[in-house]
Amino acid sequence: MNEAKTVRVAVVQASATPFDRDAAVEKVCAMTADAAVKGAKLVLLPEAYVGGYPWGLAFGTAVGGRSEAGRRVWERYWSNAIEVPGPEVERMGVAAEQAAVHLCVGVVERDSTYSGGTLYCTLLYIGPDGALLGKHRKMKPTAAERLIWGEGDGSTLTSVETEHGTVGGLICWENYMPLARMAMYGKGVDIYLAPTADARERWQSTLQHIALEGRCFVLGCNQYARRDMYPHDLETREELEAWPEVLSRGGSAIYGPLGDVLAGPLWDEEGTLVANLDLTAIARSKFDFDVTGHYARPDVFKLEVDESPHPPVQ
């Protein structure tokens, strides 16, 4: 454990800005500054915040078919994704540096290495000096997310060493993957990030379970989203008609390493939750359970993690 014994953190439940990349980046910068005023040294924003999580959209798809209108919506979505690194990352880096915080934010990343046509659901780690420290690409998009996002590989199972301990995590339903969680526990994560688009109340049980299982602090962060936040001229807007007006209630929360609620959950509004994390509590919590220590049985169970990149063409 580092010399620092406590750290103040913030999870930002920002209102959605779908199909408006620039507005999302501005919101990230403004709410990062606000979190810093509240004393935060680490700030987390939700899954796919920059670029947008497209609740309710099918992009004109059916088994065996795609519509021209759906392709146009996809093009619009693709155009609002960002490249990493890129100008939007630089703008958020400036905000992190001005606020002197570690900034972690979910983005829709447009591949700039190979085809340029694939998008990824990505979590960025930006340091208090404004530098991009790393990124994690969601390894398994859930259900219809597979229509719009590709799969990341093990090369972005990222954790970051900070003066506040080791920071890392997984995105949304990756947290239902036991081996993925174990891979992160094996990195010694102290502050576990779980940005999501899951606004069900039962998701709180998942966050609490991770805290208890990993004996770590868990930061859960979601957006607040309504149908009227979508562009009115969206080509397939009729796909939203069967959905409720509130698409995501939020549910951001912060949990301690014994599963105790430190902040939230926050429902039905935009807002920022802050909590002071007593990092010495991590060692105390491992007295009776240490998932990668005395509660592991490496003589019986073994996990091998391939963290090498897998490019399409060698």
C-alpha cells in the first residue's frame, strides 16, 4: 500500500448527450472541474459517455437484414466516436491536469489502427498531468451491443498504479465474467471501477459482491438518460417509441471493501457522488478473506491470462 492513507473520489452521473461528441466532452471537462472543487482526486464517468450509449436503438436491424435508415444512424454514431489518442482525449487531458485528478471516462472508440470501421466500448485512464495512462476495451459486448461494438483483447486488461493505490476495473456486464474479475483481482486492484449502462436495482448487488469478493473499493457509475435527449431528426427515431421516457435511471454508487455503502445509489437525476476512501481498510478487510491470497487454492485452480495483442494481420 502507498503512503497515502485516504483519497476522496467522485462518480459523475452525467445526463446523456447521445450523438453529440463535443457536448459530451464539454460535459466531462465541466463536471471534472466540479468534482475537483468537491475535493476529488479520482473522477469516474459512465460507460460509453463520450459517443453515447444508444439505449433503445436497433439501427434498423433484423436477423438477415439491415435498413438504409439504420445504416445512416450507424454512420452518425460512428462519426461521433473518438480516436484514441486524439483531440478529444487531449481536451479531457487538459481538464484532468487543470483539476489535478485522475480522470477515468467511458468513450466509444473508433479504431484508428486497422480498418477504421470498428467501434469499441472503451474506458480511458488519464493522469493528473493530462497524460493518457492506458485504456480498456470491453471484451464482450452484451446482446445487441455486438451489432455496434467490436471485442477488445487481453492487451487492454489495464490497471494503473497511482499514489492512491492500484486502479483498474471492467465495464458493465464484463463484471459478470468470473475469470475477468479474477484477472483484475490478480493485479491487486485497490479501487475497482465498474462503469455501466445497467440501471436495474439488482445491479447494486453486483457492485456489492465485487467489493466483498475483491476486498476493494468499488465505484459504480451510470448515466441518466431520457428519450428526449436524442436528436429529434434521428433516422430511426421510431425505434424508441416502445421504450419508456426514462431510459436509464442511473444508480451510481460507491462501496467499501466489506460491502458497505459509502455513497448512493443515485436515481433519476444528474449528480456527483463523493466519498473519502480509507485505504487502510483494505488490509483489515483481508483478515478473513483474500481472494488472491490465503483464500486462493493455486494447487487446485489455475487461471492463465493472455495479455498479448491479437491484430487481424500479423
